[in-house]
Amino acid sequence: MFSILQAGIYKIKDSDYIKNIFPYLLLLPSGIFLVTFTYYPIFRSIYLSLFDWDLWTPEPEFVGLGNYQELLNDALFLRVIRNNLIYLIGTIPIVIVLSLLLAIIINERTRFREFYEAAAFSPTLVPMAAAAMLWVFIYNPDIGILNRVLNMFGIPGTAWINSSRTALPSLMVVMIWKNIGYYMVLFLAGLQSVDPNLYESAKINGANWFQRHWHVTLPQITPTLLFVIIVNIIQSFRVFDIVHIMTQGGPANSTNVLVYYIYQQTFRFWNMGLGNTLTAIMAIVLFITIVIIMRFLKKLVHYD
Amino acid sequence: MPLLSIYRFKKYLGNFLAHLFLLVMSLIIIVPIVWALSTSLQPSEAVFAEGIGLIPQDFAWENYVAILDAAPFEIYLVNTIIVVTGIILLQLLVVIPAAYSFARLEFKGRDILFFIFIAQMLLPLQAIVVPNYDVMRFLGLVNTRTAMILPWVASGYGTFLLRQQFKQIPNSLVESAKIDGAGHFKILRHIMIPLGKPVITAFALISVVVHWNDYFWPLIITETPDVRTLAIGLGMFVQQESGADWTFLMAGTMFIVMPLLIFFLINQRVFIESLMVKSGIKE
């Protein structure tokens, strides 16, 4: 009797121990990587952003918020931020409208569905570096297919990525081309959860195609829509590859964006202080955006 | 009667317009790829020919032979496969236990820890390349394949997806396994992983596609061709060959596009369906 009790206590103790430590043990491997390659670097950047550190000051020298002040007075930095915002605002609505339209129309029929899906999705699988190269060729003023097609219709071509007026929009087109297929698939997934009976009753009430989707589809896929917007915002902050391959930020910095600017400052001009400051700014801006979106998301989930 | 035929006509017209829209969109989307592919198969003078020439007049495979001489694309390919495989295997190894812990166990600080884990997916690595370069220098891993793998191992996205999936698995299954004396590892191996397979596949596919694309990080961390991957190899090739002829450059481009694209066309259903599963945002 006594020993059974003892065993029981021992067992409880043992399972308590497991209960307390085990969940954390499972998180440990992931946690080590997370801390080493995400959180430690971020905080290190924020710390180093308070120092001057470049080729002329090889040992970091504390300057407080000096780097931030320098950036606020740096016309190029403001230009870069502007480019990022133009990029963000210019691509999101087009990407969303096109991918959603594709998803809705494909979802309504079965014929040739696989062909349409494959066609729209294929750019997603083209590595960004390859996509950039491909479009350098397309935009080529002399032999590129774009100017050739335009000439066929009697429209004079232009220099596209070699002119500061058209360069940024030209890059935006590449990103739109590359991404709509991916978002189309996400929307297709969202559409599967819409109750088909809702369309029937909307039809009976005399709603036309547009009205049906505006009043039935859109409210039903709001979570997907939100998800797509979030992914888009993050993506537009980290655009780099096409800039590096297609324009190197030019002509005249018309396509210089935040990550490219970080790259220039750090690995071209070896200005570690400014590089870290830009990194810190990007991390902080993204974090604030995230918190706002999370708030919004929570609200939305509560309404559901 | 006329009313019915008007209705029918409208239906046909709608259908026709829909297919027209889809067809035009599809063509606009694939023409760039088809054109590049066709260019890569033509002799260099063909680029300057009149017209749009989507179909090569005479095939010239030489460009593909020539790029292998100009740059070690075969080494890039092997490196890419090593890096991409390394990433996904390590990701699964650390993400599955973490997702299980968040989904099925109770412990102090779970919510805040979960937030810290998934917040990572909103902070792209591109944003922290500068400090990560220092971390790699400290670890002595600059210019290695390992350095291209490690920063991606902890995946907030994977943790999020798998947690959602593990949460949905009915409690009754787990309880009855526990009665049979199964511990956590048995539950993981015999219930969670088999039932979570669609989501695991989806995550693996996404991971492969994303990391096949990696460009910025390899650009910073690699210095020599022997460790470079395809995407960055192409970037270097383009710079070194700028001014070279376009058929040559397009052959290089297509060399890195084709493996994934062919893999996708063979497994299209699996791809699209598992991507659709994974966006189970609806819970």
C-alpha cells in the first residue's frame, strides 16, 4: 500500500517534470536558429546603428542618433523610401485585382482549367534572377519583343529600363507578372470555402455577375485577401534581385529601393554604421506594420 | 421562347468572353518564357531577324553546350540541390517538434513564444543581411554552402502552417493512442506526421521554390564559383558576359528556369492542390 502511494507520487512528480520542461525542449532546436540568425542580428543592428563605423572610422564610435539624423537629411534616402512606397502602392491593387479575377473566372469553369492554371502559375517558378534577365531582354530597345510588338501597331517603343521615367514602372510590371499566379492559387483556395448556395440565392434575387462576386465572394474571402495584402507588403519591402540585375538602382537612382540601398551602403561603400541604421529602420518599420496588421486581423477574426 | 434564347445567348457570350480573357492573360504571361526559350535555341544572328519569331527556324543546341564551358553551371546546379535539400530537411527537423509543442501541449508563455516564432516570417532575411554577415564571419562560415542554409532553418511560416494542421487533428485519436501507451514521439510519428502530410508536402514545395530563388544572401555570402548556386551563378554570368550575345544569355537563363518548371508541369495537380491546402487560413 505504502509503496504504491510512493510510486504514485513519484510518477506524478515525473510527469510534472516532463510537463514543465518537455514543451520547451521541443522548441529549443528551432529557438537556437531563431535567436542566432534572426533576433540576435536585429538587436545587434539596432545597437550598432548608434555608432559611426566605416572605412574612415574602422573602430565603431558612439554617435547616438547621429546616423538617423544623417539619413533624414539624405535626399537619396528619402528618394529610396519614396520609390518603395510607389512600388508598394502601384503593385498591390493591380496584383490583387488581376489574380482575384483570374481565380474567380477559372473557378467558375472546368474546361482548359489546367492549362490556364499552369500558364498563370509558371512565372512563380522562374527564379527572380532569371525573370530579371528575361525581362532585360524583353525591354531591350532595339531587339526586345516589347518594342517590336508596339511597332507592329505603329506605336513607337521606348528605352524602358534605361530611362528614369519608365524604369520603376517597368520593374513593377515584372513583379506583377511574376506574382499574380501565386496569389491566384491562394485565392482559388479561399474560393473553395464559399458556400455555392449563396450564389444561387443571389442569382434568384437578380444579382448580375459583378454584383454576385462583390456582395458574396468578397466578404467570404476577406481572410485570404488580408493574407495576400500582408504577404505583398512584406514582399515589396524586400525587393532586391530585379533591381540588382536589371538597373543597379539606376538610372539616376530612379529604381533604388531600401534593400538595394542597404547593399550599396554596406557592401559597396563599406559604411557599416549607415548599413546597420538602415537595417534597424527597416526592422522597426516592418515590426510596427506587423503589429498594426495583427491588431486588424484580431478584430476581423472576432467579427467572424 | 425568345426570352430563353436571349438568356442562352448571354450565357454563351459570357462564357466566350471568360475564355477569351483567360486565354489572352495566359498568353501574355507565358510569351516571355516561350520567347526566351526559343531565343536560347537559335543561332546568335537570329536575334536581329525581322518579326517576332517565337518558333526557332533551325535549332541550335550549341548555346547550351557553350554556357557550360563559359561558367560552371553544372556545379551551380549541384550546389543548389545541396542547399535546397539541406534547408528543407533541417527545417522539417526543427519545425515539426516546435509546431507539435505549440499545437498540443500546454505551458507557460506559449502565446508570447508563438508570436516570437511566427513574427520571424514577417521580418525577411533580406532586412538583416548586414548583421547576419557578421554572424557568419564570427562562425567562420563565409563562402560556404552551410552559410546559405543556416539562416533559413527556423521557419516561422512552417511553424505556423504545421501548428494549424496539428491542432486540427481530433483529440480522440491522440487520447486512444495515449491509452495504448504511446508517448509523444510515437504520437508524432504515427498520428501527427501521417495526418499532416499534405501540409508538410505543401511547405516542402514552397520551401524548395523559394530557396531555389535565393539571390541576395548568396550574393553577399559567397565569393567563389565552387559554392555558388544557380540564381547567383546566373547573376555573375550575366555581369561577366555583358555584351555577349543574347542567345547565349538566354540559354543560361533557361538552364536555371527549366528544372523547376519541368518538375512543376509533371506534378501540376500536386503542386496546385497542396498550395491550396496550405493556405488553410480559414482554419
